[in-house]
Amino acid sequence: MNISDSFNTDTENDDEQEEKCFEPIFYFEHYKYEKIPSHHFNIGDSVALIDQEQLDEYLSKQNKTDEKPPLRLFYQSFGIILSIYPLLSIKFTYWPLSLTNSNYLNRQKLFRLEHLLLIKPFLNLSDNIDKDQLKNYAQDQIRNVENNLTDDNEYNHATLNNSQRQAIKNALENRLTLIQGPPGTGKTETSAWIIHLWLKKFFQEGQPILICAETHQAVDNLTRRLLQYRQYRLIRYGEPRTVAPDLHKYTLPTQIELLRREKQQSNSNTTTTNKSLYGPPKPKEIREIISKCQILCMTCSGVGILEPDFKFPFILIDEASQITEPNILIPLVRITDQIVLLPPIIKMAEAKPLLERSFFQRLLENLNINSIMLDTQYRMHPSLIDFPSKVFYDGSLKTGIKPEQRPIPQEIKFINKQIPLMFVDVDQSYETIHGSNIYNRQEVELICQTIQTLLPRRQPNLSPIDIGVITPYTRQVKEIVEKLSTIQVPKGVEIRTVDGFQGREKNIILISLVRSNNENEIGFLINEQRMNVLLTRAKCAMIVFGNKHTLISNNLWKHWIESVPNVNSTQFINECLIKQNQITDQHQSQSTKQYTHNKYNNSRKSYPQ
């Protein structure tokens, strides 16, 4: 390639000419009979210039066993593509080190251009780019996407609101899209549509879409929801012991076994033993399985075990606001085209400023990229969303649900009949600590009594799957499970930690906050993200159990407790838990208000998840 610089730019005055003559803009053109190599660069892309000869010289001096140095050590400069035809022109942020000497340019020199992800927002080059050319290119791309969407009849008739459609449109048009999805706003449905349209419009065999989350449970939740929409060729990558049993058929070992059986059947002359069917996977088999799938689902850290050659044109990262930078960078280095980032950390005093700041937050704070917020929730009774909307989302979260679409359970007598929410002050309780294990037996008793009331032995109106119990501590989960096993209630109530309930929802949520001490220590509960998860899992009703004196030491919890109806534990047992005969009388006198499990399910099916 010939490289020419912008020294001869005509300007209106000497000062401007002097400034422009030092602009590091280079034009790459055909040299004699050699053509510019084929590439996938577009206007506005960020690149790094590498001195390939210097890199080759360094590598030639290394032993074969030595670890290869990172390419960034040989970066000469960073730049942005200004044009791609007829000349490939690049403006660099500063003069490349190898190109500052004119004599150096007079001999043949081999350079290499590398695509750089997420560098463009730092370059501050917008004043010097050919704006008309860049604008025209961008408008052409947007028109192509909009025309494709207009022609998609299925998409046109989908029940999506404006903010969801805007998020989907951004994900199709931009290389990086940040989507903030508050609880119940249809984040999973939006994700499913993004993935569906990526596959429909851009998918090429051998280049699957990568879907990641921080935890195995979060990956499982998103995988299930995707499979509810369509039966994709999907791989749930991970050890079977870390994957939910209902997804085992999508795991790599199962798929490799199927592959081996298929090859065995196609080759009748070969006798295959059980050992060869179930043996450890070979790298060639892993590559074959992944190359045949459309979607690869795995944790962020799990991406690190894939072969370095695996690259993905599209990556969607769920719950990105909870992932710290080291973990999220593992999948990001595999990207070749587009990314969508969709939004619990233990306190460590010295590392807190860094470790508690997610990559998603850093992008929002430091880059000139506007995130798209899904602004309408379809999960919670309107009274349940008031506090989260005001405190966590500046009051911008709207509701697409009417109160009558989220019926209040008659088994509990709420203080305010219009608000299916209350805080039960367990003022006589004390937490028990064994090492890092913390539990609260008084709250265990109250939780179990409440479940007994909701699921009476005779003619229950609710099903166990309608009820969820959330607590911040694993030991408290164990205590509740063990206590429930000793009393006669139907099995099926879901009991998990806060992190385990991420992405989940139930008609009725019971929360045990556990902490009760004279030092006013609230541990995990100080984390606002966890508080947001806790308070946004219920669809129809929520009851929170905790020690008021301990909790109000934290301003945010004090604010919440003061904003909701309060009772003490004695009042709750005597006045709020309705006996079986009272329930029967109420349902007989109000025959038009049958709060059955079927009605809960019907109301759920009518709205996006």
C-alpha cells in the first residue's frame, strides 16, 4: 500500500494551514499491482496501527515455548476510518511512531490494521471527520434497517411498546447498545426479539450469537425464556451439574453424545462402544457442535475456556449492571460486530470504589452513549411499583397494569385494602450468627405460618407455585425449607436468596430480612441493587418481615418502611392471618370474586413478561 499524508491541505489562512499540516491523516491506496487487502472496515470504525515488521522481528527472537506478547505492545497509534472508497483514509489521534520520519516512509514497509472495540467514543475526532460522508453512510444503514423492519409482518404485529421498539431498533443499527430494563418491563421479550432479528437478518452459519450473564442461574432463566418463543438451535454451555435439569438436553455433553450416535448410525461398519459414546469431548467435536448452533448461552467467565479462535459477531449480555469489569471483558474481547448490554457485590472497604462499579455503569458515566430505558412495567400491582420507580428510576417508570388485573389474595387481611403490601416488624427477634451463616428463627416461624394460611389443607385457592420466599442469607433459606418440611403444606413454594431470585417473579412474595442486632448492622441489605431486586419480584402482593429498629439505621430502608403500611408481629398473627373458616365464608359471600390459580395464570399470559 502507498501511504500519503495530509500535508498539502489548502487552508484559508496560515494559522489554519499550520495546524492542518500536522494532522495525522493517512490515505492507503493501491501500490503498483498490489491491491488493498479485503477488509470489513466501515466509516467511523476505530482501528490500531501495528508495525508488523517490528512484531515479526520480536517474535523471531522468541523461543517457541515463550508466551506471545499482547498486540497492544506494538500499537503505533489509534485512529478512526474517514473513508473506505476510493481510498482507505484514516485519521490517527497522534503521529504513529514509525511514520514520523519521512526517510522511513520512502522504503517498503509492512503495517497491520486491527479493529478496536469501544475506542471510538474516546477519540474526540468528530470535528475533523468528513461529516457529510459519515452522515450519508449512517443514514443509508438506518434506512436499510428500517426497511427490513417495515417488511417484517411478524414484528409489526408484535405487542411491543415504543421504548421496546426503540431498543430493538438501536440494537440493529449500532455496534454498541445499552438497554436499561427495570423489573417487569419486558426486558426478556425485548432481548428475544433482538436475537430473533439478528438471526433473521444477519446470521451466517458457523457464527452463532453469544448470550452471557454473570451466574449460571441467570443464564438458565434467559435460556428458558428464549425457548418459550422459538425452538432455536441452542447450546447451553457449562458443566451439567451447574445447569438446571430441564436444560440438560441443550448442554454440550448431551449434544456431543447425539453427534456421536448420529455418526455411528451413518457408518454401519464401525462398532462404537459406550466408552466412545460417553467419553470426554474432543476439541474437534466442540468446534463442530458450536459451529452448528445459532445461539450459545454461557456465563461471562465461562467464555474464557473457549478456544481463542472462537469469535462472535453478536453478543448480548444480560444483567450487565451487576457484572464487574474483569468478568464482562472476557466475552467482550470475542466480539467482531455488535453488542447489547442489558442492566451483588460483597463490601470490601479498600476495593469498594472499583469492585462495586460495573462496566455498564462506567460506560454510562464516561462515554457519550445514550442508553435506552424500557419505561413500562407489566409485572407488579401499581401500588408495588411506586417506591422503586421514585427511588431507583427517578419516577420515570410507568405501569401497564391495572389493579384489577393483579387480584389481592383474600387469605391475608392487608391494613389498606387497596395496597397489597405491608412491613411486619418482628421486634422481639434476634439474629443468630455462626461464622458467615446468619439466620433468624422468629422470622422463620412467621414465614411458615403465613405460608400455612395461604395454602390451607382444605380447598386452597392458591397453588404453591404462586408463592416465593426471598431472603439475603443461604442459612435462612435452609432454616425455612427444614421448617416447612415438618408441617403439612403442599410442596412447591420457591425459597431462594436475593441473587437466586434475580429475573424471577411470583404472584405473592414473602421476604425475610433476617438482620436484627443492637449494632444496627444490616450486611448485604445495604446494597441498593439487592434492595431493588427484593422489592420488585411480586406481581400481586408482598409482605416483608424484619426488625424495624435495626433496619431504620439505613436511610433508604427507613424511607421504605415509613412509606408502607406497618404492623408488629403480634398484630399480624391475630389480625392479618385469616382463618380457614373466614376464608370460606368470604368466598361464599363473594362468589363473583374467585381468586383461583387459573385467574392468576390468565392475567399473567395477557401481558409481556
